[in-house]
Amino acid sequence: MGAVVTHRSPWSNWRITVTVLFLLAVGLTALKDVANEMQHDMSAGQRVAALTELTYAIAGLLAAVGYLRRAPWARPALYVWCVFSTFTAGLATIVWGHADIKSAIGASAGGVIISLLILWVTKGQLENPEIPV
């Protein structure tokens, strides 16, 4: 007699749930922010910051969908989100907040910590969602 295989709901795993909700919230907020920023005259640096913000918004939304589907491309999308969200944190501090380089480094360090936490929470979550009963 063979084993019966069932499919888990992606929402049954707290790690996936937390990651998806976080990426959706951050991604949708970033899209809204970029739309607001585009309504103003921007310097070259602000345009670059808006582009990096748009990139991490799209990458985060793709990663969220990928983790829900347990798609193999979810992890690379999350890596893109990590790089661009960290870069944007530092760049936006300078071009929008007119802060100094120390503040930008601090903001980027915060981005690194958040990125590492998300990578740790999602580690191993793309394995086969089938479990023997």
C-alpha cells in the first residue's frame, strides 16, 4: 500500500505567511510612494532612488507570489529585493532626506539586517510542499 500524499496550503506555514505579508506590505507601499514621487520634479539622484524603489517593489511582489506557489524563482527574486531595498534605504536617506553619509550607512545597515532576517526566515521554504500522511 502506497503512501497518500496531500498538499499543504502555503498559508499553513508561519514562515511563508509572515514573509508574504511583509513583502506585500512593503511592495505595495513602495509602489504607492513611487507614484507619489513621480508627481514632483526630481533630481537625478531622486530619479535613481525612485527606480531602485520600483525595482525592489516589483521584486518583492514577485517573491511573495513565488513563495506562495513554492516556485524555484522566488529565492532569486528575494535576493533582488534584498539588494535593491538595502541600496534604496541608503540612497533615499541622502537624496530625499539630505542626510550625511553616516546616516545613509546606518539606513543601509538596517536594510541589511532586515534582509538577512527575511532570508533566514525563508530558508528551506521552497522544498516540495507534499508531505506523506
